[in-house]
Amino acid sequence: MSGWEYKVVPAPTKGVKGKGVKGPEARFAHALEAMMNDMGREGWEFQRAETLPSIERSGLTGSTTEWRNLLVFRRTVSDPIDEFEPELLPPPTEALETEASTTDVEAEDEHVDATFAPGEGATQMASDNGVEETSPVSGMTASLKNLASQRGSADAKD
């Protein structure tokens, strides 16, 4: 499905000199023609010229309405979904299907709760910077011992 893409550009305000172009009106027309031809080469089709209000700041607290001349262009654009062609994977083999269905049935029949059982862990710490321990250890680190002693002394005061 195709759609439209629009581009709005400010109309030229000054004329451009060109070969055989004389007078301010001809220069302005030449500037407009050059802009429209450039847009056409990029695939943009001219639609219309618009004069629209633009509220702009004036001084520190004031605002004024300026009227802007704009040129509206459009070009066709196709939806990315139209161009998308997914790569189909090969169908699974029968051996894999049989294995997967058997495993699923066995798991459903057993109703086994999977609980975490920690292993032994490390017996000693790789390094201790006194702030944070990131290696898996089974004992307390120096930072945890310090924290425990601080909390223990705070509890004793209460």
C-alpha cells in the first residue's frame, strides 16, 4: 500500500540572477523555478503555496504574528511492511518434534517444583576492596563484617 510523504519549505524571498533574467520580478520567478526544479529532481511533486501565521517572540515578553510563505511538495512512499519479506525457516524434523513433545509430557506428569539449591560457592574471596563484593563467596566479606558491627553497636545503644 502506497502513501504520501510531504515536505514543506519556505518560499524564496529574494530573486536570483540568471542568464537573460532582468528585473526583480523575473529574478524572483527564476529563484522559485530553480527551487521547484531541484525538488522535482529529488522526486518531489509541487502541490501548493500557502501563507500561514507564525507566532514569534518579540522582545522579552511580547509576541508578534508573522505571515510565512511556504511551498508544499509530496512524493509517493511505500509502507515498509509492503517491502518486508520474512525469511522462512525450514520446518523442524520429526525427531526434534518427538523429543520436545515427550519432554513436555514428562514435565507435566511429574509436577516437580524447581527450587534453587545453592552450591558450595567459593571458599575464599578473590579480592576485597572494602566496598562491594562481586565474586561468589560462601563466607562474609570485610565490608559485610563492618556493616554488621556498625549495626550491632547501633542496636546496643537503643
